Amino acid sequence: MLKNSKENQAFKSFDVLAIVFLLILGLFFYSFPFNHQNEEQTSKSAKNKAEVLGYQIAQIYKDQVLNSNMTNSRGPASAKEEFKKEGFIGADQNGKPFRYKIFEEGSKQLKVIVTNKEEVEDGSPVDTRPNHELVHVELSVPLETKGN
């Protein structure tokens, strides 16, 4: 009787393969619904991210301009570096950085452009990615605060 119970408790190769198969199947069904996004959702998410980055860039630039207008103000030396009007920030859904440009439209308005489109020096597009991966956001932000 002791021999019979040990034979029933032993793992066979079929048992191991069945357990591995069930684990893989379970992980697939668990993760599939969470990782499934269509092109429209991905595009909207990238555009929202670019818009948030644009407003953050505008706020940093506004703070810099308003602080530079204050005379005889002192601050940490590390904060003296000027925020550039053009550069790269963040990353899109494919890991490529967003390009931003800041334009002052008069003394009361900023225009911020955030895009992941690649261009040559003459401004012609060279991007071969599908349209749903391309993001271009233009924001107009008032330069003055409400208290001014």
C-alpha cells in the first residue's frame, strides 16, 4: 500500500507540461485586456501628454520672464540658467523626444508648439511614421498673470 501511494504522488512529465501550459494561458488572459489599445487611444494619449508638457513649458518660461523683470532679486546660482526657447522634452509613445518651440506674440501672449514630427532645416517633413503616431500641439498662453 505504501508503494501505491508514492506512485500516485509522483509528478509525471505530462503533469509538468499541463501546469506550465495553464500558467501561460492564465497570464495571457490576465494581461491581454489591459495591454490592448487601439490607434485612436494611443494617439489621444500622446496628444494629451504633449499638451501637458506644453503648458508646463509655458509656465516655466513665464516664471523665468516674470522673475527676470524683477530688479535686484537674488536667488540660487543654479536657477540662473536661462530656459531655452527651443529644445527637446519628454518622450512620445515610441520613446522619441518631443520638440518644443516658444514664440512671444507681443508682450502679452506666448505660443508654444510641441511636436514629435521630424523636419529638415528647410521645414519640409521627413517623418515616415503613420499619422496616428504623429503629434502636433499648438498652445496660446497669456504671458501676464491675472494680478498684473
